[in-house]
Amino acid sequence: MSPRSTSADLDDLLLGDDDAPGGAGGPQDLPVRGPRRRTMTEGVAAGHEVLVNPGSTRVARVAGLVRRTARARHHRFLVEGPQGVREAVAYAPDRVLDLYMTERALERHPEIWVAAEEAGLYRHLTSERVMEAMSPDAQGVLAVAAMEEATGSEALASAVKDARLVAVLVEIQDPGNAGTMIRVADAAGADAVVLVRGCVEATSPKVVRSTAGSLFHLPVVTGVALDDTVSALRGAGLAVLAADRGGELDLFDATDLLSAPAAWVLGNEAQGLGPQVLEQADASVSVPVYGRAESLNVAAAAAVCLYASAQALRS
């Protein structure tokens, strides 16, 4: 396949001369030294031009996707780091619009470039300074992806149909926790994750990084109300279990309950689940604390609860 060095058609998001100045206050303020253009002459990326101008329009617009308003406007988000990008290319190539790699990252992770080439994706080499301007957290590997996460009641019904294990996040505000909980759900073999309305945005950069690619492995439903979520879960034959430190049941005494399909409802980091949420659950379950810790972090609690269900379902 011949090199594809131009961007996908992303409306007005990534189009523009790589030597054109960016928007005010962005990476365009960085000084540019050395040649503006050069081309790889060997290796898997031979023939591809290296983007070297950190002040270009493209760089400014990619960097701008750290902002929620830009993501909402252009329906695009960033996937940062080798693991996340590798999984996006492998499991959701139709969502990957552009891949960016530094020459150093290409030497370490040539399989990502090759997989993107085989999938027919647009690929770009960048200098270290260009990558730093686009994303200081990318470790030399960055993708721009289409924002096509599942939203609304129809997506919810589809995601939980025939499901046996689901994680439901309520008012989770910390992006690291939200991403880790998506990753935990994936690892435990859950069929879906639901971020009830009021949670942190699923495509914010830290959430995406924290999923380590799991965002592309299972349905992640957003934008639904708790009442609608509970109704859909019950309609799919799932018990609704609230993880609550004051729960009426001890997790390790609830084997019979866990052996049936269930959805775990996990609440806000500081406040947990409110009374109105607990009232809608079929049971409230606590994770016992045997030491002196006041409680578990919500992501840690999610791991314990989801794995307990996964074990019971497989017994």
C-alpha cells in the first residue's frame, strides 16, 4: 500500500498547511528551527514526510482536542500512548482517523504503524517537538478518533441485551477512577459499562488514557438517566446490586446472589450512593474492610465486586 500522509477528511478540524500558523495562544508560539520538511527514506515508514513544525494549524487543532468544547464541536477525541492506540487500531480501526508517531516511537512500536497501514488508516510521522506540542502524555504515539460512543436508551438496551455482568457508574467525577473502572470491567469480563448522566466525560484525555485501550473492547454507554438504566437492566433480567459500605449483605456471603446475572452500581468517590439510588437496587452489598482503612477507593471496590461476580458466574 502506498503511503497515506494526508489527513482524513475531518471537516475543518485537521485541514490546513502544516507550515501555517496555529490559533492564538497555542503551540504556534513555539519557535521553529531547522528544516520545515523532510521525508523518511527507509523502514516501514519510507516515503512518509515528517511533520516538524510545532506551530502548524494541524498541530494546534489536534492539541485543541484536550478541550471538551473542541471535542463536542468536532466529534473527535485523542487516544494517547502506545497501549491505547494499539487497541484502538486493532479493535476499532473504523474510528481511528489519524495516527501520529515520532521516529523514536516508530522504532519501539513498529507493529502499530504496520497494523494501521494494513487497516488503511492515515499515518503521520512527527518530530519530538511536534508530538510534545500535540500531547505531552502520548509517549510518542497519538491517534485522533471519531467520537462514536453509545448514547441514549436504544444504545443502552442493545448493550445490556443478553448481558450477564454490567458496571454502572453514578456521579463518578475523577477521570482516573472512571477510566480504571472501565478497564477493570473489561478485565473481569463484563459485557458493558454504563456512565449515568452526571459522570465525567468518557472521552476526556485522562479517562481514555486510564482505560489503557479497554474503551475499545466493550460497549461504554453514556448520557442515560439512572431510572432508565435500572429499568433497562431489569428488563434484561439483571439484578441491580448497589456497592455500599453500609450494605445489608457482606460480599463474601452473597455467593448465591452473585451467581445470577447482575449489574453493579458504583457511586461517587466522596459521597457514595445516595438514598434514592439505594432504594432502586435489589440489594446493597458491602465489601468488608478487615484492616484499619476507612474504606476502599471506588475503583478498587469495583474490582473486588466485579471479580466476585465473575468468579461466581463461572463456578
